[in-house]
Amino acid sequence: MSSRDVDVTLGAAGVGGLSTTEMVLNIGPQHPATHGVLRLRITADGERITAAEPVIGYMHRGAEKLFEVRDYRQIMVLANRHDWLSAFNNEVGVALTVEHLLEMEVPERATWARTLLCELGRVLNHLMFLGSYPHELGAITPMFYSFREREEIQAVMEEYSGGRMHFMATRVGGLLHDLPEGWLDRVDAAVSTVRSRLPDLTGLVLGNEILQGRTRGIGVLDLDTVLAYGVSGPIARASGLDVDLRRDEPYLAYGELFGEDGPGRVVTREAGDCYARLDVLVEQIQVSLDLVEACTARLRDLGPGPISSRLPKKLKVPAGEHYCASENPLGLNGYYLVSRGDTVPHRLKLRSASFNNVQVLREMLPGTVVADMVAILGSMFFVVGDIDK
Amino acid sequence: MLAELPWALEAGLKAACVLAAFLTLPLALGQLEHKLMGHMQGRLGPMEAGPHGLGQLVADGIKFAQKEDVTPAAADRPVFRLAPAVALVPYLVALSAIPVAATWVAVDVPASLLLVLAVTSVGVIGTLMAGWGSGNKYSLLGGLRAGAQLVSYELPLVLAAASVAMAAGTLSLTGIVQEWSWWWLVWQAPAAAVFLAASVAELQRTPFDAPVADSEIVFGPLTEYTGLRFAFFLLAEYAGMVLMALLFTVLFLGGWRGPWDDAGGGVVGVLWTLLKATAVAVGFLWLRVAWPRVREDQLQRFAWLVLLPLALVQLAITGAGVVVLG
């Protein structure tokens, strides 16, 4: 037991000389606040939590082992399933890793189209959490508002890829097929619709006094803990960590977008509380919408051209190893590929964002009450599949 | 109105009417909630059962009746099984003392306000029994939350009602409405605000629904309930809303009195009461659509530091008003 357990004198202990006992409460694996099958084993003194331990693995599907018996095209299917809310970003991550090892050039059009789809995926992801997080705090309506906006984006994503969740639009060397006629206009229309209606949602969420009362100063995550646990993404930036791979280690077309005059900017907050994390999400949506518009403008300028490189019938990746990380909506997502010159990877290690982000709960939860536990848990923006892989 | 009938027949008829109102008004409110929430959230609400989904609540009732009535092995059996009745019956008793028009009241007792407030606070015991008797940690947390919350909100609720009683100089609900005049809307406004907030807390509705928080403690005291017993708890919640809306109408909105006609007897008065009560109930529903829930310590602080002082100030204002005008 850590020293923190001794510090906690809140709760009922000692009130009127009554002896109290601590109770062990299992939050999950089946619990409405855990979005799937995360299990938290908390020890509570009344409502006050004295210790918390995330128990993971209920959704372990052996993704990394399955990577080793699939060829590079089939891997995409697995990759867009570990974090099902960042499906397109995951696909691109795998494709980039393989392309780097192949030293393959990807057509410029494909790069810009991938960037566009990645940012649309980011908007989809953030809108999801913007709807589900208030739901955990008891507000049921933001979910419907956010899904109305998601539907706009889903429609254009679906028109391009045919999928609504697992897009499977990325191929090694480019994309599945060319952009449909007039699609860029429909993307712009969807973006402007979402942009115009977003204040309804953000006003309902961020502008609500009760929500502010539930999230401001709650679950403060300091920068040292962020660094110690390898927390990344919007959660880390809400604690003041000014790191965003789109700017710091540019891939796809982000070098230009986050360059001197580009629309890209890294959103950070200093407070590190639940409200700051939510606030980062909201502003990142705005930034992503700006990036999408920049991408459609550039794709129009580029004009027609190839969107994929020709691949050999049997794609073999030369022996070697390569690590490629990308800034996924929820944090750093990396693939470490070891190839022995075969059609399948020898090893493909996955560094997923949620896995690291959730570990920090052990530090954040003790000392809080059960109601805050839910507020903090929801603000860690995790996907259970991404934790358990 | 029914004075010429034999006593037993009159009592029987009135009881049947109250029971009918007790069973239909909460259902109507539930239906209103389905549709109102649906349209506020940009969707339709349930549409399949009957025209415009009007049969949905009946369908829900049939579903609940069909479900197995499970009593957990760890539960305190008699306590667990009795709890829904303890939660439900007080509202039925209270409803019988609420006047919906000048002569339309089932039991016109002298201190009906006192009776209604006393009886409704018995409902808490049902929630506490459910929380304790379920043998479930979530239920226990929820039951204790409910107990703490209802104890703290009882006081501002009673004080706000006392202010109106003081202004009217009577504890009879019928008498209060007869004394009421339109400028009480301003004079008693703080009490009305306190009463409304406290009644939302009494009903454990959003934003004060921490005792049954589904995403935290999985519906708290209701976690282990299934079938009809669960339905009884739901019915108690909606009957409570009906009762609180009616009580608010009678205390603060002039009950059956319309803006033009002060006669108030008969069907028109009933319609005025129902209209005003519906508006109040819609307010309850709207809160649920618009707001998240507050934490228990926040709602305790709100009760003791905001509502209670406000209610006391209102009492002083009312007292001064009564002395000056009286």
C-alpha cells in the first residue's frame, strides 16, 4: 500500500468513534461507465476511493500475434479494429510503416487525401467523446447533438470508402480508389454544416455550469505524471505537454499544414483537469475542420492524377526494422515492424494510446469520490480495444 | 358535492377516482416525457406501439409484468420485497388530499398541507429499504445518497411551503388557493424557486439524481429490481412528479383559479389546475434533457448554503408582509 492510503482521512472513518470497514467495489467489466470491458477494482471508504487498480485484458484479441500471419494488406483489417474510433488513422499508420521500410514513394494526391481522411476521422472521434462524456455526468442530450454532426462526416466518409466504422480505404502505396466526382464539394459542405452547428453542442457541454462544477479542478493530472506514464494526445496536451507529432515529426502532409502559414496549430491547456481535457477536444475539432478545408483546397489545385502506386503481386518487405508513430486522435499510436523479407511481418509491435493513458488512473483516482471517479474515467478518452489490443 | 350520497358509497367513489388519477396521470406524464425528450433531442421517440407511439407505456407495462420477479439471494427478503410499496403508497395517500378544483378534493382535511408533506417524506424510507435490503454495494451507496439528499432537502421544502401557509393564514390547501391572489407570484417567488429546486431533489430527478446515477452506481437502489417491482418504483417516481407539480400549482400558481374567472368550481377549474401542473412537470422534464447531474457534496452545499437561507429570508419577508397587510 502506498503512503497515499494513509493520508486519506476523509470518508466516515472515526466519525463518532464508529469503526468502519473499507469495501472493495468492482467497476466493470460490465458497467455503464467503462465503455466496454475495462474493469476497475476500487477500494472505497464510504464514497471515498482509497485505491484503484485498472484490470485489463477482457477484450484481448491477440492483435499483435495475428499481425504475424497476415499479409500487409490484411493487416489493415486488424489495425483499424484495435482503436475502432480512430480506424482510418490506424490504417494509415500501418501503411506508412510499411512504405517507409519499402522506401516507397506515395503519390502526392494520395498523401493529401489521406491527410484529409485522417482529419475527418479525428473529428468523428472527438465528437464521439464530446457526446459520451457528458452522458457519464448525467447529461443525455449532447450525445444526440454530437451524433447529428457525426452523421454529416460519416456520410462523406461512407461515400468514399463504403464503410462507416472500419473504412479499409488505405492500401500500401496509396488509397483504395480515386475520389468520387464532386466529393470534395460535399466534404466542404459537411465541414461548414458541422462548423455552423458545433456551437449548439459546445454551449450545451462546456457552457453548462453544472458540467463546469463537475469537471473544473477534478482529476488534475500534472505534467510530471504525464511524462512518467507516457500519457499522450489531447489528455497530455490538456496538462500543458506541447507535443503533437503532426507538427513535431511531420508525416503525411502535416509538415506543410503545420508550417509557417499553415492552418494547423497545437492545442494546449495548462489546468490538466477534466474540463481542460474536454476543452482541448473541442478546439481540436475546430483545428481539424480547418485542416480538412486546407486539404480539399489543395486536392482541387493538384488536379487529377494517380492515387496509388503499383504494387507487385506478392508484396514482400525487405528485411529490416522500423518504428513509425503517428498522432492519433487519442494519442501517440506507433507500429514497430520487424521484417525478415517475407510477405508477412516477423513481428509488428503496437504502441497504442489508450493503454498508456489508462495506466495513469491508478495515480488519479485515490482520494476522489465515486462520482468523480466516473468524471475522471470518462475524461481519459479511451477505447477498450486499444487498451487490450 | 356528493353530500346526499351514503357515506360509504361516497368514500368508495372518491377512492376509485383518486386511484384512477393515480394510475393514469403518471402514465400521461411518462408519455409526455417520451415525446418531449424525443423532439428536444431531434428524434421522434418511440413510434411503433399504437398511433404516434401512444401505446408505448402500456407495452412497457406488459413487458414489466412478464418479467421474472427476482429476489437476490443476498437480499433481506421481506425488506426488499416491501420497499416498492413503501415508496409508492405515500404518493397515493397524498394525492387524495390535493384539491384540483374548489370542491374537487377527495379528502378535505383541515391541515392538508401538513398531511401531504408528512406523507410524501415517508417515500424516502422505501428508497432506503431498497438500498439496504438489496444486498448490493451499488444499491447501498445509492440508498445512503438518497437518504442524505432527502433529509437535507426536506427542510427547505417545508420552509417554502410554510411561507405560503403563513401568507394565507391556513394550512388547508383549499384555503391557500382561496386566499391566493396574483401578486403572490412576486411576493412568494423566492419560496417558489426554493420549492421547485427542493422538489426536484425530493424526486431524485436530474440534476439531483445522484442517488440513482446510472453511469456511476447503476441506478443505485433500483439495481437489483426487476419486473413489476421495478415498475412500481418507476410509477412512484412519476406519481411523485405529478404530485409535486400539483402541489406547486396549488401553493404558488393559484391552483384552479384562472386569470378571468374566479369561480373556480367545476371542470374549468380542473382544467386550469391540470394545465398549470403540466407546465410545471414539463419544467421537470426539461431539466432532465438539458442538464448533467451534480455531485452529492455539491447538492448538499446547495441545499444548506443556498436554499435554506433563501427559504428563511422568504419567511421573514412573508412575516413582514403579513404584519403590514394583515
